[in-house]
Amino acid sequence: MTRTEAIAIITDKLVSLDDQQVSILADIAQDLAAPTARSDAIYRLSDEERRLVREGVDELDRGEYASDEAVEAVLRRRWG
């Protein structure tokens, strides 16, 4: 995909986004354009994020899964 094609797709989709979604997209664009942004950068988890990931993996190891209905409900809700 060319840069022009990518910009056209983004522009086309912007009209269907609400204000909050546009704000989130703007934040992402700023992060990507930041002088410190690198495509090969490695995200470092905070201690809290690492704890939450371990907690989730432990739940999976114990067979504790969300129901299909619970997952669908989360995916249908508006984020923000």
C-alpha cells in the first residue's frame, strides 16, 4: 500500500468516527510521529502491567476463561 492510498483510507474512515475516537487516533498519530518513536522499539512493561499479565496467564492455566457472551459484550461496548 502506498502512502497516498493509506492516507486516503484513513481520511475516508475519519468521517464515521465520533469525537472520542478521533481524539484517540490523534494521540496515536502524535506518538508515532514523536522524535523518540522507532518502529523497532521494544515496549517495556511496568511492574503493574507485568503483574496483570502474570495474573491473566495464571487464570488461563487454571482454566478460567471468559464466556463467549462476556467477550462479545466487551467487544461491542464503546471504549474510552
